[in-house]
Amino acid sequence: MRSQVEELAGIRERVLAGPSEKATAAQKAKGKLTVRERIGLLLDEGSFQEVESLRRHRATGFGLEARKPYTDGVVTGWGTVEGRTVFVYAHDFRIFGGALGEAHAAKIHKIMDMAIAAGAPLVSLNDGAGARIQEGVTALAGYGGIFRRNTAASGVIPQISVMLGPCAGGAAYSPALTDFVFMVRETSQMFITGPDVVKAVTGEEITQNGLGGADVHAETSGVCHFAYDDEETCLEEVRYLLSLLPRNNRENPPSVPCDDPAERRCETLADLVPADGNRPYDMTRVIEEIVDDGEYLEVHQRWARNVICALARLDGQVVGIVANQPQTLAGVLDIEASEKAARFVQMCDAFSIPIVTLLDVPGFLPGVGQEHGGIIRHGAKLLYAYCDATVPRISLILRKAYGGAYIVMDSQSIGADLTYAWPTNEIAVMGAEGAANVIFRRQIAEAEDPEAMRQKMVKEYKAELMHPYYAAERGLVDDVIDPADTRRVLIGALTMLRTKHAERPVRKHGNPPQ
């Protein structure tokens, strides 16, 4: 027995060491950590429990029978993040370039099934070269099994993909099916067809990072939610995100003790937001003033910047915040902003995160490009997401809320539980200038001084239909509040709504706009 235990210890030592010092040196030369270093940064110290560390492939041909390393290029198991169970699988690029084969896929399938059964988040640390070509179609079938499980787990457990190396071809669809995608600049790339194929087919020359690097996906495509300069920071932020999410869809997000008083007045808000609706300001400063200790995690920070989506806490309870950003495109809704906010609202609803919407929106972005690009169906995605959400929903109108954008941004008419407004609010079909030009076109044209008449009509329209209490008088706003009371009012409303229960209609599933 003792000799066999010693043999086992020797095997485990080789497993932990990896395939070779040369392979480890090559990984380090690329500025990348080893697979076990990454897991060590992600999980609480000493908490990782590995599954199938001795697994090896059984493929033959092309020299595979002579190379049967332990783990088969993927490390799987579970551990804890701040004491809560988290499942993880991580590619080991040192073994077959992290390429997926039959045994490799079976390990991932198993850990995904375990995560779903246990009701705990799943984190994938991706650093792989795609399907293992030597194993042929069985490798492709392995990806199919991953995609099917990603879909089954969607809205059931949080799924987070961390890109720490290449992810090409069909492999890129797994991260796209998960809730959040993290990337590291320079070392991680995602694309369906690489630069060589692009050049052969289209004649375009581009680098890997130019085609599918972290900045491209964080700013242009919207595939990446978070991008960081190094792996250490990236994995630290993954831990922070996990601290804001529930373990599964049957639990509420974790609450924490809060030293920031719920009754704290936000006196600076009156100075941060100009009363003139045409003047821009930074909505992130408003969010900082309202939430606990000014801390929040912005999702998709660099994509579709005219809308802000963030996770934060109010009185220790996690909330999702959707807000227009007047600093970018005056805060209008366009195709990308609608998609970004819709996906965020759906995620919050899936994981029982209350939604606070901060409105300062002049409407949808006009233009041929927007109309031909399908702004109608894309804007409908956000409308559908809000209408379908059953979590507590509170909207706050800071200044302008015009036209269809007002309706779409969680107005009371589409199901917001409570709607508040500041005294600077203007809720209308359109701005007063545009409305006056339409309604009083004839009077303005026939006047001796058309400009003076136009200004008179604008003033009259504002006085009749756009004064701060017009919507409140008609029950479309529950209360007009002092901006300084915003934090107190939101916390009080969320406390009341914590036990909200809404029945869904009986159906297999909806058919949302695509």
C-alpha cells in the first residue's frame, strides 16, 4: 500500500508540474500565467477541488497514441469565491495548445452538469486553439455538448467566460452564450475566421488583435463586457462580479452590511445636473452619488456609451442600474444602446436583481443608417425585456423623457412598479421646439414676426403640457421628489418591493424580436 501511495504522489506531482518546463517557459514568454496559477487567483486559497486530473485521451493516429498527458489539456473542478461555491474549467495551452478533443470535452461536460445540478456559478478560463484536428468530428461533437449545456444553464446559474488566450472558430460561440465575457489585452483574441482566412477570402490584411482583440470586442463588436491589461486584474474583477451575483436563479443576490446611511441626503445632485435639458453632464457621477459608497461595476463600459448598465448596491442590496448618458450622443437610444440595455435587463431579471432606470433621453437616434439597420426591431428588444421582467422595477426621470424612448425606458405604462421624477422633468411626445413647429405651423408662418410667434408658442406648449407636474397630475408619475432625497426614496421603495411576486402567463417561452 505504501509503495502504491508513493506512486500516486509521484503521478500527482507530475500532473501539477505540467507537461514540461519548456512548455511552461513558452507560456510565460507570452506574458501568460499557467492554468493552475490562474485558478489560484480566481478561487479562495486552498479551496480548489480538482475533478478527473488523471484523465487521458484514448485517440490514435497522427502520433496521438504516443502522447497521452494527464488532464488532456483542461483542468476542471470547484472551489469557493468569498466562501461561496464556484465551478471552473480552464484550458492548459501547454498541452495540445488547449485544443478540445473527446476526453477534454467530456471533462467540461461533466463539470458543467455538476454546476447546474449544484446550482452554482460556472467560470471558464479560455486559452485554447479550438478543436483538436487529429480527433476529427468527435471534437466538433464535443463543442456541441458544451453549447447545449450553455443554453440549458442560461438564466439558471451565472456563466462567466474569461478569455486569456486565443478562442477561434466554433469555440467562440460558447463565450457568446454566457452571461459575461472578460478579455485581457494583447494576449486574448476571439474570432470565427482568423486573419489568414480573411485575407484569402476578402483580401483584407489585419492582425489577430486588430481582428478580434480585447479592445475591438470591448468597443466595436460588444462581444466583450470587460477588458483589462493583465490577468491578475482581470481575475480579481471576476471575483468582484461574482460577489454581486446570486449562486442561481432560485436565490437572491448576496447582501452585505452597509455603513453608508440609507437616509443620506444627496445634496450635490442639484449641482451635478443642469436644469437646462440641452446641457450635458456625466451620469456616472449621479450614480456614484446615489449608490453605497459610490461603488459600482459598469458592464460594457466602452460599447454603446450613450447608455450605462451597472451593478451596484443600495443599502447593501444589489441592484441593476440602466441610465442614459447625456455626455454621449445626448443620451439617445440607438441600435447598440438598445441591445446593450436589453441584454442587461434580461440578465437582472433572470437572477432576481431589482432594476433602477434613470431617464434623461431625448428619443431614438434619427437617420437612414439607424432605420435601415433595424432600429425598430432592436429598440423593441429593450421594450420586450422590460415588459417581460418581473423583478422590482423603479424608474426616475431626471430631466427630459421624450417620445417612444420614454415609453421604452421602463415607463409606468409598461410595468414599472414605481415612477419618480425630479422637478426638472419634461415628459412629452417630443421637445417643445419641435412640437410647436408641428402644432402651430400655420400660425408661425402667417405671423408678422415668425420667430417671435414661434417662441411664444414654445413657451405656451411648455406651460400647458410639459410643466414638471403634468405627468404626476395624471398618475403617470408617483411622486416628484427633491433630488437630494433620491437615495432615501429609492432604498425605501426597494425595501417595500423586496417581497414582490409577479405571475407569468403560461407559455413555453416568448418570441422576442431579433
